[in-house]
Amino acid sequence: MDRLLNLLDENARLSTEQLAVMLDKTPDKVAEAIADYEKQGVIRGYKALINWEKIDENKASALIELRVSPKRDRGFDEIANRIMQFDEVESVYLMSGGYDLAVKVHGKSMQEIAMFVMRRLSTLDSVLSTATHFILTRYKDGGVILNSGDEKDERRSVLCD
């Protein structure tokens, strides 16, 4: 049923009946497999991918690189668990390379995110350093093209004139 997971990953709005046809299974078998995946924690939730730039909504996002000092016998898990508890935090990843954790955060403005990093994130005991990268435009997210280039964005024309 890995194909079921791939189909749900591409479009979680597909009905059980649609999935059954695509997988050549009965709707009952598909519903049972989905329920099993949810019970096992394989499927952790369903989410809409929203292009916030299309509506008049103030939202800012940033990717934050963190260098941290891991705790003995607990590694990076303890600090990652603390960071996950903040409402502003959308995602936390353990990384290889020049930094240890990548944290995706959101807020109402870049200033709000900067204050979160300064007052709450960088002050955590294990955090050695941070580097904040603000997301200016999302062209593709979750495998979905958000801004195809066909649509004229009036906001950018002011900067180019």
C-alpha cells in the first residue's frame, strides 16, 4: 500500500472511492489501510497547502539555522523537543553540514520573527548560534507550484520602476 501513501501525499482530498479505483482495491480495503496507517502513526495528519500571497494576509516565514550543543545521553532530541513547543515553529529538522537544526517559523511580520529569535530561541541554553533566512516568495511548496510566472504581481512592478 505504499502507492496509497504516495497518492495521499500528492492529494489528500482524494476520496476513498477514487483511491480504490486508482489502486484496484475495494473502498473498504482502502479505508481499512488508511485507518491502520493513522493508528500506527504513519499518517500524522492532513493539511491544505495555502498560497497566503493570494489573499490579503500578513504572514512572514523564515528558515533558521541553529548550531546547538547536544546533551549527553540525549543528543539533539532534548533541544529539538523544546523548540517544537513554540507556537511560531512550524518544522524542526536535524541536519548534516554546517549547522545542526533547521527550524521553519512563521509570524505576522519579519520583525515579529526577529523578536522571537532574539528573545526566545537564541536564549535557550543549548543554542550556540542562529542564522535567520527570511522567505520572500514561495514559488513551489510541497511539490505544488504556487507562482507560475503567468500571473502579474503588481507589488513587484513598484520596485522595478
